[in-house]
Amino acid sequence: MSEIFIKLQIEALDEGGYVATSNDLPGLVAQGRTLAETIEVAHDVARKLIESYEKHGDPMPPGIRKLDKEIEIDIAVGIG
């Protein structure tokens, strides 16, 4: 199994929690109470969407990419 990389946009919600979407993978919407939970849910949603593309023989969206040599990611580190 190869790994596929997408960019997530994560927004803090006024009522608490977070929502994640991706311009790379249309249809991905994930919500969680914490950043970690939101990313975990987004991972599961992304996997199911990609599996659906493969199952139906649809072309992958252009933003999806495989690891070349390195990727750059931002991580959230809680303090205080």
C-alpha cells in the first residue's frame, strides 16, 4: 500500500472543536473535539474517498500526491 498526501485546512469552531476540509480532496469534511481527533477523522474520511475513486476507476483529483523525497507539514503543539 502506498501513501498519499493531501493538505488539510483546519478551522477552530466558535462553539468548540475543529473542522477539517481539503482543497486537494473534494468532499472531505471532518469534525472533532480536538485537533488530534479531527485529524484522525479526516484521515479515515480521506481513505474512504480515495478507496471509492479506486473502486470506481475514477481519476484522482490533481492535488493528491505521493511522497517523492520529502514533505513539509505543520504540527500543532499545545503549551500551557
